Amino acid sequence: MPDNVTSLFRSTAAHSPSMAALTRESDGAGPVDFCIPCNPYFPTPAMFEEMAARLRDIITYYPSSADTITAELCSLLRLPPQCVAMGNGSTELITWIDHLLVRESLAVPVPTFGRWTDQPMETGKRVDMFPLQESSGFALDLAQYAEFIRARGTRVAVICNPNNPDGGFLHKHAVVQFMDAMADLDLVVIDESFLEFADAENEPSVVQEAMLRPNVIVLRSLGKNFGLHGIRFGYLVANPALAGRVRSMLPKWNLNSFAEHVVFMLKEHGAEYAQSLHQVRRDRMDMSGQLSSLPGLTVYPSQGNFLFVRLPVGAEGTVVRDRLLTEHRILVRECGNKIGSSSRFLRLVVRPQVDVRRLVTGLEQVLYGTSRRGAAVPEQATGTAYSSGTAAVDRLVTQTNGAGTHGLAQAAGAGMPLPAAASAPAVGPGGGMPVPAAAGLPQPEPQPVPQEAPRPQPVPQPVPVPQPAPQPVSVPQPQQLPQPAAYPEPAPQPAPAAPPLAPAAAFAATAPAPMQVPPTTGPTPPGVPARGGLTAAQVRGTDGLSMAPATGWPGAQSWPDAAGMGQAAG
């Protein structure tokens, strides 16, 4: 493996180079893969031997039609074939959903699977991004999300359950309530690509409910569950009209011979599949405990086959990623290029304990300096030895719930100017972790503070960083945004004395009653998170949707079908 591996990540269109590319760079042996979320226990060695014995026939001849393969899968899952469309991976289905069913706008919580933000933006749709807050553990509050969708006027809503990359889980009853509340939208998509790994409920899937509703699609993956990403196969479930519309656009032979062979051999291996899910869930608990023991590392609750972790203060994710790969031959997913995340976060796939011990050892050496190259982050309470300014600014934002330097000044001393408050290393809210000195931050960041600190009264609570930036633009140039569509002219007339340069006060007078943040005028520019997102204080409650305790794993003798309903004996 070359010493400078950053170029491998920059030269790929994906978030990480493929395993084939990494293998070519490393004398024919790839790294231990903590990046691609794949089931490491399925197929079994015996199944791989069977496929290897049939390799010549599999790759020589055409597969059967997609209808034939879909019918076999539906027989296994006990689903009506007219409600199912199989694709060459879930990404193909997301592409067709966007082209056929998303007319103008789509809402999605972020961070999430990148194709749900990138695909509609590539076709010119407005993407309204609902920011999940780190202070609430990236939990999705469906009530707040619904209000956000109404305020934006979005026509398509997406939920990933469990969410990628954090593994956040929503209970079935809450998802069904959300589907019914959004019955007037063009489309509601529930992406259940990782739901097979969840154990918070016995039957968490909403596929049965989706088939009865006119505007709901449930997306499911097969490659992740079955440990076969390279085959590229997945499916969606919807009412016959929706499923048929997507199915009619798919090529006749969009599924390959490997996909057909695997689907037809699954009915003989239900017990092994159930056991593999059982083992992944056990490994997830063990891996979470081992990672949580590392000082300064935060591990978020997950119901997927991966864990979302925040690196210690000062750690730069790209540095950690590159050193793990070059020094320890471990590949991890650094999430700095994922919208709504930053380079302080990694997504780590659940793997067997022997691999996890290797990962923990590598992290200890990279993070805490037990190797010849030294640590990527400072020792506890040593101050500001940051590997990059990005990590310092990132901590500043997260410690203030998105209020930036103004929020830090308020937390330090009720409006005290930032340079005076931050000149000495103050103890952070978590206790024992020093606040970085002002000198450790980029110079443009603290400049606006003296202007904002004396006037806290228009801001009832911290406002996300992206919010203030576009607001002053709409005051001097009202003609450039379609303002009448969102703000009727009679509304501001009773307050003619309001100063024109106080956007916060103007928004407060016109904001809808249920929302604590102002709606915006005009569409969200492509690639920009929707203005009108919620602060951490507003999303902190879960309204009874907090994660339930684990209820155990399915028995190894029952086949847990992908509808979650299942129990066809293997």
C-alpha cells in the first residue's frame, strides 16, 4: 500500500476506492473492510463452494427474465409479484424513482445515504434537507420532520430506517403514522435497506402497509443482507400501480445470472441466513462496547450492521483513515464528504471479533500515539494541538448547537466577548475537554462576534449556522426570490415601523405558529441544506419514539423474510 493513499480516495467518484482498486495497490491482498456494510457471515463457505462449482455456467449463459427471478423471490418472501420490482441494486431503483415519481422537490433527513440527496439534485429537483442534530444523537423526530415538509411545501418525503450512517431506528407504528400523515404527498419512500439487521422489534417492516397505500414505496436491499454487494440486486414493494410503473421501465435482463443463482438457492439456506443475522447483532453489541472504551470516542446507538462514531477532539478523519489503511491495512468510511456530517465522524461496519480487536489496536495507535509516528490527536487536557483547523471549528459548532462563536460567548459568560472568554482554555460542557483557544481557529471566524453578542434579544434560541447567511440577501434584493409565493403581501402591513434590516424580527412576525423557525422564500438552491431547519433544542425530544430495548433475535430455524412477517420454514 503506498504511503500517500489520499490520492486513491480523491481519484474515485465514490466515497472510497473499490476493493479491487485497493487490492491492485497492495500486492494482491486487500485490507480488512470496515467500510462497505456487508454481512460477513453469509453466504456460508459451503454456498461459495457451490457457486464456484457452477461458475462456468453462471457466467456463460443469459439469466432468466426479471419476472422469473422476481417470482422466485416473492415466493420466498410471501409477497405478491405484482407489488414488487427488482433492480440491479437499490441505486438503480432510486434512479428510476427519481425520474418517474419525483416531480419537483424531495425532503430527506441528513446525514443519510448519499444517493437520496445527489440523485434528485442531478436531475434539477429541489432537495430539502432536514438536519439531524448531533446533540440529540442524530435521532429523527418525525413530528418535526413533518412540520418541516409542510413549511417547505415538499412533494416527496424519504425516510431511511435504519438510517445510514448513524443506524438510527424508528418504530413501525411511528412510520405508519407518518405515512398516513403524508397521504397527500406525491410519494413517501421508506428505505429499509438495513432493516434485516435490526432487533428493536420483531416485525419492524412496513411493506404490508405500503402495498395498501397509493403513494408509498418501500425499498429493500439484498446485497447488504446476503453479503453479496458485487452481485447488485435489490427490490421495492408498493401497490401494483406504483410497482408496475417502475417495473415497466426496467430492462428485460436487468438482473444477472449470479443474482438468479443466489435467489434460487436461498430457500435451501434459510437457517444459515437467520443465524448470520443473529451473529451480526451479537457482534454489534460487542463492537460497540469495545469502541466505547476508547477515550474521547463517541459511539451512537445503531440498529444497522455498522456503527457511527465521533472521533476525539482534534482528530481529523482523513488522517485517521489514511493511517489506518497504510499502517494497519484497515479500510474505514470517513464521513467528511457526507452532507450533514463532518470529518470527525467514521462509519464502521460490524465485523467478527478478531477483526474488531485489530481495529481497536489500530485506533489506539493512531489516536493516542502508541506508535512511532505519534498521535493524530492531543492528549487529554493538553490544549490546542489540532491536526487541522477543520476539527477545531467543527467542535466549536457542535458544542454550541450550531450557534457558532456567538453561542460560545454566551455559554462562557452571558454575552462576554469571544476573545476574552476563549483566551484561556475553558472546560467544555462534557467536563475535562478543553475549549480550543481563539488562536487555534481560522481568523475570519471570531470577527463577527462583537457585532452579534450585544443583541441576543431577537434570537429566542440558537440558530443553525447556515440560516443567517442567506437572510440578508433577500432584504436588499427582494425581486430575485419568488417572495410573494411564500409571503402574502398583506401579512407585513400591520407592522410598517419594523426596521428593514432586522430579518430575525420580520421572520418572527410571519412564521407559522407550529414552527419555531422561519420559513424561507423560494426554492432551496441545489446542494444547499434547506433554510428553516431546526436547532438541536427543537429536535431534542423524541415524542415517545425513542429506541426500544432489544427483544431478542429470530430463531435459527425460521426464515426471517424481508417483509419482516416471516416465518416460512427453511
